Amino acid sequence: MLVKTKAIVLNYIKYKESSIIVRAYTEALGIQSYLVNGVRSSKAKSNKIAFYQPLSLLDMVVYYKKNSTQGLFRVSEVRYSAIFQSFHSDIRKMMIALFLAELLSKTLQEEETNPTLFHFLHSSISFLAEQKENTENFHLSFLYQLAGYLGFQPSQSNDFFEPLQIPMTPSQQTVFEQLTQSNYHTPLSLTASERSQWIDWWLLFYSLHIDNFGEMRSLAVLRAL
């Protein structure tokens, strides 16, 4: 059957000579994978591969069969639900977007609908794309908020630092409290070194709650910002 849904692209891999397999988080069907033929061919009539860049927000009509063992479905129709030029023109946003896409690929596993989580992700990506300044700490606030939707958000600083076995300083407690209140709007006063340390702590915290979390390949590039 055909299903109409909004979707957030997480990643794609090349398949055979001219096709790709796209992994997306959909509003109607949860995590799904789609085989898209011919988009890498030099004879392709349009640049449809542009639809499937990480964190693209799409409106899709897709084929779906419940309880199918196939694993891969196909796309009937696709268009942007929003177009964000800043992800291509702003190197900082581009690197943050790649980091978030990889993070979501590791944390979103269920083929179940979760409209509340989907709305949070959709609105967060839109905010990042449209924000003109103070985006350097966006991913820290995102990590804190996403943990709430995944069921392991620390309610206070001790809940964060104790599992990591890290002694907490007053300044670290202050930053944590700012994270709990920021909702992307409150700038954090962090140096590049401090920001890098907080990212490491958050990823370690995630690894304690998510099996096989592994390393983040996009982290090295993000550190350079």
C-alpha cells in the first residue's frame, strides 16, 4: 500500500552502479529504509540524490507492507517539506548537521511511530537551519533534550556526572543548569576546549544507555569548529 508521510533523512549508502539505499526516520512508520534507483547515473533526468542529504526534511509517498520481511521499500513521490540553504553555505551548520544525523542513526532504531519525538526532531532541525547566530553550542542542547525523549535525561547535574565518575565543579554545574533551561535560546559561555569536553561527556553518557553506541565518526570534524 501507499503511505504519505513526512520524513527526516539520516543517511544513504551507494548500491550497485547508480542506486542508493536511504535510511530515514518517518512520522508515520518510524525508521525505514528505501531503495532509490538511478539517482547516481549520469543519465539521470534530475538531481534527485539532493533530496537524500543528511537531515533533509521531506514529504514522501512510499510503498509499505506491514510485517514484510523485505526490509527495503520504494519511494513513489518525494519533495522537500522545507529547503535549508544554510546547511550547504554555512560550514558550522553543515558539520553540526552531519553530527546530528550520525547521532540519530545510532539512537533511533524502532520501526514504530512516535509523533512527539518526530515533532521535536523536525522543529529542532528547522531551528538550526533558520538560526543566524549562536549555533556553536546547539548540539549540546540537542543532546540534553534528545535524552529526554529516549528515556534517560538526567534531571539534575549529579545524575549526569556520577555515572561518568567525574568530579563536578561549580562551573560545570552552572553549564549543566543552563542546558536544562536553554531550549536552544540561551547562549552558553564555553571555549572551544570546554565545548569539546562537554561533547565527550555527553557521548559517554549516551554510550552508557545505548547498546553498541560506538564511536562517532563525525566528531573529529566537529572538534575543528
